[in-house]
Amino acid sequence: MSYFDLPPVLERMLLVSNRISDLNFSVGAPPQVEMNGELNSVQPLGLERLTPYHTEIIALTLLRGHPDATAKLVRSGSCDLSYSLPSRTRFRVNIFQQRGTFSIVMRVIPNGVPTIASLKLPTQLAETAELRNGIVLITGPTGVGKSSTLAAILSQINQTKRHHVVTIEDPIEFLHAHNLSTINQREIGTDAQDFPSALRAALRQAPKVILIGEMRDFETTEIALEAAETGHLVLSSMHTIDAAKTIDRIIGLYPKNEEAVIRTRLSQTFRFIVSQRLIPRLNADGTSGGRIAAVEILKSTPRTREYIKEGESNGKSLLDAMRDGELEGMQDFDSVIRKLIEQKIVALEDGLTFATNSNNLMLALKGLSSGEDFTMPDNTPTAPVKPPPTSSISMLNMIE
């Protein structure tokens, strides 16, 4: 293997399916592609089990032209960068050391910039393009489409507003062309040293909108809050499991004696917190059909701002506010998952696995209306009841 062997290897791997989300190279295993959340082994161009030499050469090939990423890999044992196959696709790459060897994970970035319509995102997210300031956060674990959702929101702004937009990413994923808006994209390690310094500089670059790839630490979070407080619209992501936990994570970054202050600031600056979970999807014949994303939406209203400022208590939780706030554009995970199960889009067992409170969801699901009695996992039959009207369903219907 040499530098020039990698592109055809990647091309062969991508031919396996159009639903590949990641390529994985690890010593002792064959090259692997991830589809629908599962790894599948492939042998592109006869490449079988990878040796330390193989993964080192792949890593060196990817690192060409990225001296800062190379230095970071040597210093910290891992690095992020982007890589392109001309006229094919782009990748977000993470190279890391394990047991003295290199492993590589390459996230496939879809061609073109997604839109709210193309991803079938909840229509209320189009409201984000109309915001003049504040923070919009997209949250969830790795691989649920947070970057795609951020790109779709930015695309909406680009198509409808004449704004100056600055993005700070590690690495740059979706490439945005100037449309009505002017979009400058900065990559950590290439165009900027780190998120905090790039964010401080952005405040002097007269943007209306700032996109931060991820709010990872206290310093980045604090500057993002300051930007929102001084009239900027800030878009970012966090690795949290739901909207309420996102609030807890941000408050937890600050000293305990500053909790009241940060609660007040956060209640005044947040606009939307959108959380995503990918759930295995069923085909019409009951077989597995990829994955579908369930979306939770917390929106800034007098009630949610009060709960953030004063803290949650019995009967005053953000979850209660989302359940009661459908007319205001809010929805919680379990309500969305319940509808998916009722429509037989996801299996009962999968829905319960991804629910926030599986016991409560199970109770709510007793008596699914399908013309037959419905049996819960403990094989206890229950009587059917009439499901809610399908017109009330509002969720992201994105297959990754």
C-alpha cells in the first residue's frame, strides 16, 4: 500500500451501499463500513485483515497537507481533519492511537447541503432563520445527524436572509456557497488555533450569525453566551441525551455559587434546543429498514424560561412543558416515539429502548389500535383504544 492506493480503496468501500455513514480501519480487522448503526466487513482490492503498517500508511496519507493535525496527533494521540475524494464525497476524519497502533474512522459527508425540507425536519425549525439573536442548540450522541441539522438551518438562513455568517468547525463538513448570505467557514487547526480564540475573533468580524461546530468546554460556552447576549444568533451542538440534560450540562460548567446567574442568562438567551435519536425502522413487511430519527424540541416560551431560571420542581419540569406545548411547536421524545410505534414505523422493543421513560411509555401504549389486541412484552394482552389523529404527528423523518 502507498499514498496513491487509498482513493481506490475508499471508492470500492463506498460501492457497498448508499447508506454508509462511516468507514473504519482498525488493526486486526478488515476494513469496515457502518450501515444503519452496524459494522460490516469488506475486502476492498483484496485488502483483508489490517496490519499496523496498513493503518499507519492510511493515517500518513490522510495527514498529508495537515501539519497542525499531525502535530496534534503526536502530542495528544488523536486528531480531526477533513479529506475529499474529488467528484465523489468528503469525509470528517478522526485518527487516534490505540495499543501503540493507529485507527481511523471516516464519517461520510453527503454531497450538497441539506435543507429542512430534504431532511423532513419539523417545520417549526424554519423559525430559526427569523431569529435575530440567542442560542439554538442541536444535541444528541455521535452519529445522529446533528451536523446535518445545523447545515439545514444555515441553508435556510442562506436562502432567506442577507447576513454575514461565520462558521467555526473542527473540521469543516458541509461546504456552503454564498447565496443571499455571505458565509465564511473557518477550520480549527488550519484557519484558527482553537474554538475560544476563533470565537473571540468572530465577534470582531461583524457577523449576524455564528455557527460553532460544538460547544465543548466552559470557555467556548461562555463566549457563545456573550455573543448571544450582544445581539448575535449562535448555532451550535452538544453531546447530551435530551433537552433537559442540555440545560443541566451548561449550568454544570459554572461554579455552584454562579448557578442563579447562569440560569438567568441561559433563560434569556436560549431559543431552541433540539435533541435527536436514531431508532431502527421497520419496513411494511416487518423487516428492518434502516433508521429513523425521533426529535425532541424545547422552545423558548414564558413557561420554559421560568423553569430554567427558577429550576425544575415537582409539576414544573421542562418535560411537562414540552408535553403541554405542542401548539407552541414543542414535542418530547416519548410522545414522538409513541406515534412511531402506533404507526408501526418502529418496533415496540426498539421504541422502548430509546424512550426517555420506558415504563411510562409502556403504560401509554397499552391498547394500540390495529383491529387486534395488543400484547406488551410481558405477553399480557390489553384492549385496543383509538390512536391519536395522524395530523398531530410532527417529527423528523430522516433516514441516515
